[in-house]
Amino acid sequence: MKSVVISLGGSIISGDRLDIGFMKRFSNMMEQSRAFGKVGIVVGGGRLARNYISDLRETGTNDIILDEIGINATRMNALAMTTFFKNCNLKIPTTINDAAELSSNYRFTIMGGTEAGHTTDTVAALLAERLGAKVLINATSVDGVYTDDPRTDKNAKKIGNMTYDEAIALSLKKSIGAGPNVFMDLTSLHIAKRSGIRIFVIDGRKLEDYASIVEHDTCTGTVIL
Amino acid sequence: MKSVVISLGGSIISGDRLDIGFMKRFSNMMEQSRAFGKVGIVVGGGRLARNYISDLRETGTNDIILDEIGINATRMNALAMTTFFKNCNLKIPTTINDAAELSSNYRFTIMGGTEAGHTTDTVAALLAERLGAKVLINATSVDGVYTDDPRTDKNAKKIGNMTYDEAIALSLKKSIGAGPNVFMDLTSLHIAKRSGIRIFVIDGRKLEDYASIVEHDTCTGTVIL
Amino acid sequence: MKSVVISLGGSIISGDRLDIGFMKRFSNMMEQSRAFGKVGIVVGGGRLARNYISDLRETGTNDIILDEIGINATRMNALAMTTFFKNCNLKIPTTINDAAELSSNYRFTIMGGTEAGHTTDTVAALLAERLGAKVLINATSVDGVYTDDPRTDKNAKKIGNMTYDEAIALSLKKSIGAGPNVFMDLTSLHIAKRSGIRIFVIDGRKLEDYASIVEHDTCTGTVIL
Amino acid sequence: MKSVVISLGGSIISGDRLDIGFMKRFSNMMEQSRAFGKVGIVVGGGRLARNYISDLRETGTNDIILDEIGINATRMNALAMTTFFKNCNLKIPTTINDAAELSSNYRFTIMGGTEAGHTTDTVAALLAERLGAKVLINATSVDGVYTDDPRTDKNAKKIGNMTYDEAIALSLKKSIGAGPNVFMDLTSLHIAKRSGIRIFVIDGRKLEDYASIVEHDTCTGTVIL
Amino acid sequence: MKSVVISLGGSIISGDRLDIGFMKRFSNMMEQSRAFGKVGIVVGGGRLARNYISDLRETGTNDIILDEIGINATRMNALAMTTFFKNCNLKIPTTINDAAELSSNYRFTIMGGTEAGHTTDTVAALLAERLGAKVLINATSVDGVYTDDPRTDKNAKKIGNMTYDEAIALSLKKSIGAGPNVFMDLTSLHIAKRSGIRIFVIDGRKLEDYASIVEHDTCTGTVIL
Amino acid sequence: MKSVVISLGGSIISGDRLDIGFMKRFSNMMEQSRAFGKVGIVVGGGRLARNYISDLRETGTNDIILDEIGINATRMNALAMTTFFKNCNLKIPTTINDAAELSSNYRFTIMGGTEAGHTTDTVAALLAERLGAKVLINATSVDGVYTDDPRTDKNAKKIGNMTYDEAIALSLKKSIGAGPNVFMDLTSLHIAKRSGIRIFVIDGRKLEDYASIVEHDTCTGTVIL
């Protein structure tokens, strides 16, 4: 049994409405599997946050306020997620330290964002570091890291393995060019690098990948190490 | 200049998306009017909260968790609202006491919900009590209190004035029968009654009503006193 | 073993002085009984709070400040109560969420009030909701709900069973007329109703009633369901 | 105008009931005098706390819990006191730092105890230190420091002036012998000594002494310097 | 008068011991200049933090704990700095939001780090964003950004102006190769970029540069824009 | 197995640099011994704090700010210490209550100071009181309490046993004369006295003394009881 932290992209659990079916399947799979030790789950904001933020950004709203609004949305999603788990925290922690303390009491510790300037991917990397977990699963709506955006570029290829430095270079290239379409932000990659946390970028809806990562160290997505 | 607290229904500022036009008009009106002294604005959750809550309620989610999810939504709305004011708090207070302390520094104090079990109407009544404000404007999407639901009953009549006890009896009658369609919850009415806070229930989009209430003690909606 | 939340009226544990004898008998009974699972105990303010509040009310003090003063008194009583239990929290939680997290570590979670505008009965109802407890024992100084005030009306009759709506109607009727002599406030009744929490109103000094409620679903007082 | 901190003994404001008459006279005097700059007022627990604590001490309750119960009582008294001031904080700070920040916004900052192990005299000394106030008025129910207990020893003489070290020696002698009848605890005297804060021990009900201390550096009680 | 945030490198104020002479000169200059509006000062950890962290890193200590230890050191430095200012906060805020609220009360708001994973440069960028400041002064022990490390490479040249993207590319290149010798971390550069905050990297001991930046938009170091 | 609280002097773990070798030996000894039940460890500030404080004191800095700076240093040391224990808290508690709650989850609870005006010896005494521990080990750099300062007075003799009142008298005598060279401050001695907590003053580097105290009630230093 290994400790693992999952960065669960908000787009996996909420489109126009919450995807309650997925939340049930995901929590059932997690609770019934014996592969996992202590699990941290950091839930993103998803479309809910994005709509708010894009509407306000047009009016010139301060980015740090947009970050904070987004953090509230992640906490709504995290609260919703707790209702599908039996052995998890009841209160959503707002710092890594509080999350770490809660993980002494529960098998699953569920949270959202912590502070403006940190993505939920970065929160997940910090939580992994704090818990001593060496596996970080980045569960997104794309099935891995691609050389280019697979939705617009037919020649984009999925990358099987990459080093932290390659991932950082790719994340940087995308963030300078394209804006928010980064597979993972630089801070989270740096934290994973400094602590040797292996990152698995997967399509979060493929439930069989989660246990496969913990048990066999493989996934159908991309491994960064 | 009178102190006033406004309970701004979430449905006034957000339908499928934020109604940024209204938020600008509302904040302009408030900032430019000289009628108002210290102003507390308690923003509701609106459709954003309602969708989340109705989806989760169907799965049997604990009501107190639904309340908490709703409170997060009110804070998102409150944060969004702060971006349209110049002289207001930067941090959304999470207790009435913190809101009261902030009101020493700002003309406008903007917040959302505080704790499960309290509606934003109740938060507004408590804030009015704490600030010593004797006017509470309940800005909703209906233009006053009706004898029955005006959307379904053609004979429903708008009530011009009513006593606290009449309002309590009507709120109770509706809450037993119909569910969430209460114009104002019982706790907020009790608080207003115990402290003699006059309530004005108005269509929140009629901007001319706000100053009229403070200056002339009248509105196009319903007065509870 | 069932989870249960007890709203322990302050008048049960303190008259002019603390009733330490009762506190010992109560805690012994609770700790030795095997009927109870997780137990939440919400302690009221009692005479201590009432004297302060009535003296200050005459000088025109803001009701919300009186509420806060009362909350401090409930926390004094809750702290005192913790000293008679072995397996209970050391720190008095100030929110329902903190109480819920503490209940992971202890068999007994003891607290007072949380926020102005909430009675300790409401706190107890919210705590029951948060813990998933379906039994709320309202331990008062009267042995049930009466049709009228039994101290002044000889024809007042104790009610054996009543529905939530009947209880709400009765609470409302009393709160409009008489002031503080309500057996249970409307908000707590609404919360119990929305979550199907059965309420047992008993004379809190009759120690045999507590286990009887949990084991046999009966008491010598009034059941609201 | 000088900054000053007042340690207002609980026995001055509450006997069996709150002495509301005194609270009004005291606050009127303070608000109308032009002698005072920023004022910190630390309110003690008085008889309310003492009764609770003595009843519980007999049952063997942990002293630190008794301290905490006492701190709650001081906050009730502090809250009550705020209602008689116009330009003071609304929320009772629970740390010296929070009190210091509040004093930027208000002329009067009112608080009770902070943490177990600290008397309100010590809190007052720390607050004086934090605010840079060089005057600490210890307003008690005795009119100064005596060589012995004036209630039991007819030969006890009031001391006009004494050094910090003499005060420390006297406080120590009394605390070893007699228990709680110390005029001021050692920690508060040490803090006053290290920062050169002049202490005036007065009968708190003699309202003319307060301004006299600030304006003329004299009082009818005892000066420690 | 412009708002400005200064990221004051710990190495500027503390070598083996605190450089109290510099702290006095710096605070005098800031308080006497009329060039500055609201000023945020984020103080780094300096050698104090570095020694602790390097000793512990060798024993394999978790990086996030090292971050936290470093944050404590920044708060010690920030506290020390407050003692040289007259119109500044007394309590060191631990979040950007609390800092922003404090800045309503004071001309100077002084703080250290906030949360593991954020450098004090990033805290400074976030604070600038929150306060709406468009100028961020990065006061370091090197007099600007160089093409290479000037201490080891004689051909290293100081860069006068660079774009955000050039700065990001240079920071990335250095962070992959060299470790901690980065002039500014990526997250802070990204935040400055997204909000159009101009960065001035200067030798923090050259006191004439601070006002020159605010008044004339120039400095002897490097401008990133 | 007995509960015990250790006040671990900062000078034991840090001179110019952290003494990592000692920290490892100390934690190994503690974790492997079966003598101890629940253990609280309160870590002091050591030379790190002292240098900062002495430099700032010369500039006239407020003592309470120096206390706060010292408290930050104790927390750095406490964080460092946690990294050498397996079954201990992850977050450093900042109040006695929080520490007490953490001790429900862990065998070892590690913390630093709590609030200005309290030494870490006093924090240790309060923690012992809160946890019901009857043994307080004061681990210092001197091997017991001496009649005079053994570094300067050759005739100074180590005291084997002393009463609380003797210890208080000696502490007082030293604190009036010499300044900071007190073996234990008065407040901590008073707390130990009021709760009957036996104090063992030892040279903290003599690892065999710790278990000997718990198992055989003896040590090579001084016992206060």
C-alpha cells in the first residue's frame, strides 16, 4: 500500500452540472481498492470557476481576486466529493498543514485550493511532499501530455515518459504562448522535482489507471520522473 | 445619512452567468448616492448555489453540507461584488464580528454567509443588529411580499405594510407548505423584530428604491415593521 | 449503539451555583452505558447567562451582544462539563465543523454555542445533522412539551407525540406571545424536520430516560417526529 | 494626552450582579476626559468567575481549565463593558497583537484574558508594553497596596510608593502564604519592571483618581516605580 | 505618490547578525521620502534561514518543512523591521488578504512569507497585485540581473531592461542548472506578467534607487517589463 | 508508562548551528524507550533567538516584540525537531489547547512558545497541567540548580532536592540580581506548585537521565517538589 496524492481536475467532476455518476464510481473504486494507503485528493474548480473568472476578467478584475474566487469553487467541489466517501475528513482544510494533520485521522483527505497564486496542482504537489507520498496522479480531461494541443493539432503525439526538466520546458513553452492550456504549472513541477515525486498524468475518468499506477507503476498516460 | 444593511439575493446578480451590468449599475448608484451612511451588503448564492445543491440533494447529501456549499457560493459572489466598489473591504469576513470591525475602516462592508443553518437574510439581520442599523433592505427578484405566489396564483396581491408577527405567520405558512419559496426566513424576521429593524422587501433591480427607502422611508415593495 | 446529540439546558447544570452532583451523575451514566455510540453534548447557558443578559437588556444593550455574552457562558459550562468525562475533547469547538472533526477522536464531543442568532438547541440540531445522528435529546427543566405553561396554567397537558409541523406551530405561538419561554426555537425544529431527526424533550434530570430513548425509542417526555 | 492601560478588576464591575451604574459612570468619565490618549482596558472576571472556579476546584478540576473558564468570564465582562463606550472595538481580541491592531482604529480597546497562566494584570502589563504606554492603572477593590491585609490586620499600613523589587518581594511573600489575595502577580510586575511602566494601584471606584494619574502623576493609592 | 511593494532580500538585513545600521537608514529614507504612497515590504529570511535549512537538508528533511522553517525566519526579520517604522502594522500578517486589510490602516505594511511553496518574491508579487501596485522593487544583494553569475563569470553582463518572457526564460535556465541562485522565481515573474507589474531588481543597499524608481521610473539595476 | 513533559532548552539543540547529532540521539532514545507514555516536548529558542534579541534590545526595541521574535525561533527549532520523530505532530501548535488536542493523535507532541510573556518553561508547565502529567523535565545546559552560578562562583553547590517555595525564592533572588540567568522562571514554578507537578532539572545532554526520571523518580540533577 502506497501513499498517493491525486490532483483531480475540476473538469472531471463538473461540466454544466456536477457529474455525480462519476463521483460515485470514483469514490467506490478508491474505497474498495486495497492498493492505496493514505490518499490525498485535491479537487479543482472546473467549469464553475472558469465561467465566473472569465466573466470577471473581461471587466478588468484583479487576478488575485479571480484566484480567490476559484479557490472557493474548489472548496465547493471538495465538499461535494466528501459526501461520497466514508472514511474522510468532514471539514475542508485550508492549509497543507491542516490537511496533513487530518490525514492522521482518515484514510482519505480531501481538499481544494489553499492560497491565491497556487494552482490545485501545486497544492497537490505540496501535499504529497508533506505526507511523504512519492506518487502524484494528475487526473485531467486529457489522457496524458502531448507534444502539442491534440484538439487543434492532428500531429500532436502523446508522450510516454519525460523528465522533470523536459516537463518544465514544455510547460513553460505552452504558458508563454497559449495561456491557461498548460498540462501542469511550473511550481508544481518544481516541487515534484525537488522531492522526487513521480507524476502520472492521466485521463481521470479511466478508473483502472489509478490502481495500476500504485500497484504496477504504469498508466495509459504520461509519466514524469 | 443612515446606516443600512442590504440582503442582496443571489438571483439578482447571477443567472446562468454573473450579471455584470447590474453589478456595475448597483455599485455606481450606491457609491454616488449621498443618502447612505455605513452600508453592509450581504450577497446570496443565486443559481450557482442552487444547481449544486439540487443535484447533490437528490443523492441524499446531508443538508448541512449543502448549506456549506451554498456559503462558498455566496462568498464567490461577495468577492465578485467587491471588485465594483472602491471603498470596501478586501477580505470577505466570515463572522458578523469580523464584518463589524471591518465596517470601521470602510463605507461598504460586503460579505456572504457565515455558518450553516443561517440564511443570508439572517446574516443581514444580524449584521444590522451589530451595526445598529435600523433599516434592512431585502433585495429579491420579486417586487414585494404577496399573499400567495404571484407566479402561480393570479389572485395573489402585493402587501404594502405588515407587522413582524404577520410576516412571521406568513413565512411559517409558506415554509410548511411549499419549501424554499419563502420571502424571508423566520430567524431573520425574529431578529428584526427583537431589535426593531424595519424591513423593506423590494425588487432589487429597481435601483431608485434604495435611496428612496433611506431618504423617504418608502418603497414600491413591502414594508415590515 | 446509536449516535445521539443532547441539548443540555443550562438550567439543568447551574442554578445559583453549578450543580456538580448532577454533572457527576450524568457523566457516570453516559460513560457506563453501552447504549450510546458517538455522543454530542451541547451545553446551554443557564442562570449565569440569564442574569447577565437581563441586567444588560434593561440598559438597552444590543441583542447580538447579549447573544455573544450568552455564548461565552455556554462555553464556561461546556468546559466545566468536560472535566467530568474521560473520553472527550479538551478544547471547546466554536464551529460545527470543528466539533465534527473532534468527534473522530472522542466518544463524547462537548461544546456550547457557536454564533449569535443560534440557540444551543439549534447548534445541537446542526451537530446532529453533521454527525448523521437521527436522535436529538432536548434535556430541559420541564418534563416535556405542554399545551400551555404548566407553571401558570393548571389545565396544561403534556403532549406525548407531535409532528414537526405541530411543534413549529406551537413554538411560533409561544414565541409571539410569551417571549423566552419557548420549549424549542423554530430554527432547530426546521433543521430536525429537514433531516428527519427525531426529537425527545425530557426532564434532563431523569437519568433513566437517556438510555431508554436510544434503546427503546421511548421517553417519559414528548417525542417530535 | 498619555496612553494608559487599565487593569479593571472584575470585583469593581460585578458583585452578585453587574454593577451597571458603575460601568456607566466609569465610561462617561473616560469618554469625557481629555486627559487620556489611547486607552487599553483589560477587564477581570470578578465574582462570576470566582464562584465557578471555587465550586470546580473542590472537585479536583485541573487548574488550567479553571483558568480558561475564568478567561471566558473576563470576556463576558469585557463585552458588557464595550456597550457603554462609543469609540471602542466591537470584537473582543484574544491576543495582545490583535488588541494592538484594534487600537489603531479606536480610542478605547477593551479586552479580557488571553491565555491560561496569565492573569488579567499580566495581560494589562503586556498590552501596555505593546502599545508603548508607560502608565498602568491597577483598579482594584482595595485602595492601594498594604503592608498586610487591611481587612484582617488593623496595623496594616498603605504604602505610598514602592520600587518594582519591593513590590515583587511583597507579592511573593503574600503568594506563598495566603493564596489568591495578591495585589498583583509576579509576572505582571516583572513585565512592568523590564519596560519601566509605572503602576498605580487604586480603588477603581474613585473616579477622580484616573485623570489625576495621567495629568499629575499622583493618586490616592500606591505607586510602583 | 505611487503604491509600491518591496521584496527585501534577507541577505540585505542580516549576515551573521542583524544589520541594524542598514535597517535604520532604510526606514528613515522610506519614512522621510514623499515619493511613496502605500508601501508593502516583504522581508526575506537571509542567512539565518539558510544555515538552518542547509543543515537540515543534509539529513534528508522534507523540503516543505524547510520552507516552513524559512517562513518563521522571515517573520522574525519582518518583526525586527517593524520596530524601525512608526506608521506600520504591529502584527505580522500571514496571508495576503490580511496584509491587504492592514494596509488600510498604515502607510507601511510589513510581512514575511505566507505558505510553503511560495518564495518571498512571490508573496511580494501577490501583494502588489492585491494592492493594485504597479511597481515591485526586488532589493537583493546583487545590483541587477546578469547574463551569468557575476561572482564566477567575469564576462557576465548586467541587463538593463528585459521583457517578462526573457526574464522567465533566464530564471528557468538558471533554476534547472544551478539551484538556488535564481534572481527571481518563476511564479513571481508569472504573476508580475499577468498583472503588468513592473519589476526593478536593484542592490537593496543603494538607498537612492528606491525613490528614483518611483519618481523617475529608473534605477541602476534591471527593469523587467 | 508515565506522561511527561520536557522543556528542552534551545541551547541543548543549537549553538552556532543546529546540533543535529544530539537531535538524532535524543529522538532515538525517546522513541525506543518504553518508559514514556504520552510525551510533550517544548523546545526553546537557543542562541539563534538570543543573538537577534540582544542586537535588537540595544536599539531600544520593545520587550514584547523581542518575546515574539523569540517565539518564532522556538517554532523553527520545534519544526526541526519534528523531523527526527516518527509518531509526532506535523503542525506546530500555537496554544496549549491545540497541543492537548494533538496529543490525542500522537505519542509525541512537539511545540515551541505560545504567547509573549510566557517562557517555554511556563509553556511546558501549562502543557503538563493540561495533559495531567505529573513530571516536568527541565533539560538545560547546566546539570541542576546551584546555590550560585557555578560558572563564576567556585563555592556554588548543586542542590539535590528543594521545595517549590525554596525554588521560587531562589529564582526570585536570581532574577532581581542577575537578569536572564534564572534556572526557571517564577510563573512556571507557581504552576508546577499549584498542580503538584514534580520538576527535574537536568543536563539535557545526559540521555540516561530521562528514562531514569520516569522509571525511578531520580536524576543526577535537581528535583523540585
